[in-house]
Amino acid sequence: MPRVLPAARRLGDELARAAARPHRLAVLATVVLVLALPQLYLLPRGSVDIALGTVVALLLAPVVLLATRGGLARGLLRLALVRILLALLALRLLALAWSPEPRAGLQSITLLGQFVVTVVLMVAVAGGGAAALRRLHLWYWPWVLFEAALVVGFRLLPGLEDAYLHSIGGFFAGQNTVAALFGDNPNNVLDPAKAGGVFINANVAAMFLGVNGLAAFALAALTGTRWLRVVGVLALLAVPFTGSKSATVLVFALPAAAYAFHRLRRYATPAVRRYLLFAAVPLAAAVVLLLALNRGFLDALVDAFVGRTAIWQFGAEEFRDSPLLGLGYGGWDVGFAGYADRHDIWRVFPPHNILLGAWAVTGLAGLVLTVAFFVAAFRLVVRRLSDGRAGQPFVICAGTAIGWILVQGLGENTDVFGDIHLIPIVSLLIAYLVRPVAEETQDSASHPDRGSRTPPAVPAVGDVHHQPGPGDAELPPAVRGEGPGPEPAASRLG
């Protein structure tokens, strides 16, 4: 036994070094990004709807964990955002104990586990800087353009969407899900005024396009890639074609707010603030006038809100009865059926609120952790804006993309990462917030060797010990020399 343990440790170290090679991590990230939109549900109807993207992510979990052993793993565990995700995952597992239908929680638990694995993978890949990001572009953004084109086409030709759903839709949305779509569990893409592309819910499709549009602007700032900005514009322009009323408001409000915030930070003079204020007044007046003239849109927006308040009323009543543990997995469906019969509404409505949904399945602790996740994400955004280690356009657009998930999620049935299709891109944004790189100009992106400089052997003080308080400074080998000591600064997460 004494000989076996060192041999096993050496084998584990060799496997970890092999898994941590940058090109292998980039290949794994590429696979995850390629499967982000199509997902591919290959099991036949009557079995479990599980996406190929989920299977691949879970199979990659041991490799990813091996690749992040040592300093990177310790750095990740020091991050509040990662600790919150792990606590939320543990809580969802624990909630199975008081759930009336534990099987209903398997999807939620699996997807959160997939999100954790993908975040860790993307953080490891982000160590390659903007160059690693440029290698991933062509494997993901064509899918976003494809989804935008599908949404526009399906909105203009509803019969085409119907044909898609009846033929191959099950491979991209789940065989059982599409079967239920035309049975006892319809969704809003059946409305000719809605379009979802590969999604069966137009509102979630709108979230996908909106978040990716902002993410495209964010990542274009890191790489200086001009065509990626065009992708962002096209994704945002496709959002109104989904027919989602809340997303149509957000697609104007959030990018405008992000642009105004960026200008205020960059040119924070009284004159610029005055000009932006003057520009905001006619913009707000135009929005109000548009809503006043377009009575149909305004009425639909009000109806959607009123419909959700009827759902939230049930949640409020149940919260008074069971505030601590919530309803557990399956508990919402059991209780809501009787409530719907009494109030003459559809019997199969989920919570349609990310916070209410968190409380329903995992109780008060789940609600607190969900709020804490977004607080930690926004604190990371604020920290990056303050320390200047990442460019402002990237940080502002990435923060706005995460904000879109929260704001629209307050009226949708989504998770902390939005939807399964958003897991890779949200993970990528978080990764480059965790391991920031400087933004590049178009010229430097076109000529990567131009302007590149060898980093100094002696790091800046902020890179050695960039936070006040007690603790050991972490020095790179060039400074501290060989031998035992703290982890290199390259493995430290900011």
C-alpha cells in the first residue's frame, strides 16, 4: 500500500498535466459551444429528454476537474460566485428529500451541474487570453445567426415553423417535449404572432438572442473583431420577431442604458451628462408615444403582466403556508392544479419568476442563494470596472447580458444561467470577468504581432498582491525562484 499511493499520485499528476494542455481545453470548449444551440435530443419519444450537450458536459467533468487541479482550483473555490453555485447545487440535491416528486428535480440539478462544469472549463480556457477566444468564435456565432434567421423566417411564415415542429423539432427541443406541445402541454410558439426558432418558447428564444447580442459586443471588444459586432446587431434586431413583449422592451432599454453608462464613465464631464440627459428625454418620449399609438402592443403587455400576477398570487399564498422549505420538486404542479380550477385559469403554469421558482423547489435558502448569485456576479462586474484590469466596453456589455437574464427572468420560467442553450456563452462571459484580459483594437486584432510586448519579469504590485489585508503575496517563478512556496501568480484568479 505505501508504494501504491505515490504511484497513484504520480499517475493523477500526469493525467492532470495532460488534461490541462491549452489546446485540449480549447477543443473541449469548442465541443461545448458547438452543441450550445442544437443540443440534439437523440433518445426516442417515451424515454427521457436529455440533450447531447448535457451528456457531453457531464462526461467532460472528470477531465475538467483534473485540468483545474492545484492553484486554479483553489482560486476558483475562493470566488464567491463559484461557492454560491456549489451551495445551490448541494441544496437542490438536498431538496429531493422533501419533494413530493423527486424525479422532477433531476433536470434542474443536472443543468446546474452542467453550468458549474462549463464555468470551470471556460475559466481554464480564459487563461489563454484573447487569442483563445478568437479560436472559438467561428464555432459558435454562426449558430446564433442561424437562430436569428430561423426566428425571422418562422415569424414571416408560420406554416414553416409548424412543419419544422412536426418533422425534426423533437431533435432540437426534446422528443417528449414536442409531443406534449401538440398534446396536453402547449407553448406559445403555436401562436402565429410568436416565433422561437429551435425553441418552443418564444420568450426564451428572445432571451437567447438578446443575451448573445450583448455578449457579441462584449467579446468583440476583447478581440477587436469587427464582424462580431455585426452578429450582435443582427441578433438584437431579431428579438422583436420572436413576439416577446418584455424582450422587445429590453432590446431597446438595456443596450441604450449600457451605451449611456459607458459614455458617462468615459466622458464624465458636466457637458456630456447634460447632452445625454437631453437625448434621453426625446427617447423616453418616443417610447411612450409608441406605446400610446400601438394600443395592441400595450394591451398585450398589460395582459401578459396581469396573467403572471394570477400565477404569482398562488406563490404568495403558498409562501405564507410554507416559507422555509417551499414546495419541493413537483409540489408547485400539485398545488397549482387546484388553484387553477378555483380561478378558472390554465392548470399547467410554472412560476414564471426566477426568484419564485427558486423558493418553490428549494425554499427560502434557495431564494437567498439565487439572489446571492446575481449579487456576486454584479459585484464582479463592479470590481472589474473599478480595478481597470478589463476594458470597460467588455465589462459593461457582459454585465448587461447577465442583467438581461435577471430582468427577463423575473417574468419567465428560467434559471440563474437563463436557459440550457445559454450555459456556454454565460460561462464564457463569467470566465473573462474572472480572468480579465485587455481589450484589443481592430488594428491589433488584424495584426496580432503588432504592438505585442514581452511581459516584464517583475509584475506590478497589484498583480502580486492586488487586495488590501493580510495574506501571502503570490509571485511568479521569475521573481521567487525555484523551490516550495505559494502558487504562481498566473494561477491566481482575480
